[in-house]
Amino acid sequence: MKQNRVIMDYKKFIAGQVESIKREVGGGIAINALSGGVDSAVLTVLAHRALGNQLKTIFVDNAIMREGEPQSVVNAFDDLGIPVELVDARKAFLKALKGLTDPEEKRQAVTQTFYKDVFVKAVKRSKATYLMHGTILTDIEETVAGIKRQHNILAQIGIDPEKAYGYKVLEPLATLRKDGVRQVARLLRLPKSIAERIPFPGPALATRIVGEVTEERLATVRAATAIVEEELKNTGAFQYLAVLLNDCATGIRDGKREFGQIIVVRCIDSVDARQATARELPWKTLHRLTRRITSIPGVNRCLYDLTPKPPATVEYI
Ligand code: XMP
């Protein structure tokens, strides 16, 4: 009974948001950027339902995505009948991240490159005056509380996007948390690969590299991420990820001393990412992960992070 009421509420939410997007945008053009995560995917489907070809959706390849991610996201939306333009901005992001090690500076570099450089050009090309954002309630709360500046938060921290960047921002998901977004995803009949997709942050693999983001270090964390996602996909955990630390440890490979890199694996249970606990993974799984991850060139340690949130956060920057 309660579940039915919840579903009805989300059905009403969808109808209400589709109407209000239509009303707000009118005959104009709106643009949104897909990150591949469930929030921006839901937003894209909702906005496409409201606006059809008045919506321009782009996917920015920022060089910090997972293995094969840009093309697989574009293909998944193509299957849904939603065209997505792939924008190759790898050089701009790598340049902006070069030499940065401070977590907030790295986040800022990604945000600034995205909004001030890449996105501005895409908005101009599209002639859009509305920007659709997949911001959810948790993003707003944590940014406002000063815990972490989420990539997609502008107005709530005093940035007027119309003045700063020349467009109005619409945030249809701003009252939902992650569990609500997934309910909406199911009701919108998004494929499981998207609706059940584990969260992935806007600043992407930059949040999982402690220290400088370089192409070489990206390749390492990308390889570890692919292994973790493959090994843990059937756990049903809220999120699982690999992090590259900015430290090295002595090890032995082929009988020789090696000062190698360290990967941390995280697998957490959570409802809405505000609090999280580490999953008690079987030793067999942990051993298999360790074996596979330490076969990545240059990596000779693999650690499992048991820290709950709080005091930790989910990501490392
Ligand atoms: P933290 O690390 O803050 O992460 O505990 C909470 C949840 O949010 C995701 N996350 C982000 N999502 N933009 C996003 O859209 C971001 O800048 C961002 N930073 C973290 C993280 O993956 C986790 O699910």
C-alpha cells in the first residue's frame, strides 16, 4: 500500500516536472550535459520527454572518464532515441589539471574548464538559453554545509548563472535524493544498466587520484576501476571504486625490488550517500581483487578501505 503511494508520488513528480520544464522553456532551446551517472541520465530522459528536439544533450569527454565510457553512454542514449553529441575536450581538462594536487583546486579546475571553457562554447553553438542540471538534494546540502563543493552547484552558493555564464539553470531533480532518482529512473523505463548504475562523480576519476592527475596515473586508476567494477557488480552494493594514492611502497616483482603504486578499493552500502558503511566482502573476493589489481603495471599494493562515512567521505578528494 505504502509502496503504491510512493510510486504514485513519483509518477506525479514526473508529470509535474515534464509540465514545468515545458512551461519554463516554452519555444526556447535547452541544453544539458550527460555525465553518464543516473542523475544526469534521468534528467536527460525527463527533459527529452518535455522538450523533444528542443533539448540538446552533450557528453563531454573530459579525459577523466572510465574505460570506454564516452562511447557507451552515447550508444545507450542512441538506443533510447535521444541524440547525444560527443564533445572531445580531453586536452583542455588535462591542461587545467596539470600540476594540481590540492583536492579543491582539482575540483575547481574541472568545474571551471567545464563551465567557462567547454560548456560555454557548446551553449553558444546550440543557442540555448536554458541549462538543465541533474543536481540532487544531497549535492546542495553538502555544498551549502561546506563539506564538499559539488561540481554542479551554482545558485545555492551565490553564483548567478545568468550573470556569470549567460543562461538560466533548471534543476528538476533538486528535491530528490539518490534513492528517489532511481525510483524515477525505473518509472521512466530506463534500462537497468542506467537505472541501477552506481553513482559516479562529476569530476570523475579526478576524485579517485590523490595528487596530480596525469595521463599515466589516469590509465592506472582506470584499469583498477574496470577490475573493481567487474568483480563487484553482483554485490548489490551502493558504490564500489578504486583510488590511486599519492604514495608508493616497496615490493618485489620478478625477483627485483620495486617502489610501486598503491590502489585502495572501496565498496560501500548506503541509501543516499549521506552516510555509508564498508561492505564485508568475502576474503576470496578481496584476494581476487588484490591479485588482479597488483598485476596492473607499476601497482604492487592493494588495500581495502573499511572507513564509514562519516568520518570519511565516499570519494578521496
Ligand atoms: P562524497 O565523496 O561526497 O560522495 O561522500 C557522496 C556521493 O556523491 C558522489 N560525488 C559527486 N557527485 N558531483 C557529483 O555529481 C561531485 O562533485 C561529486 N563528488 C562526489 C560520490 O560518488 C558519492 O556517491
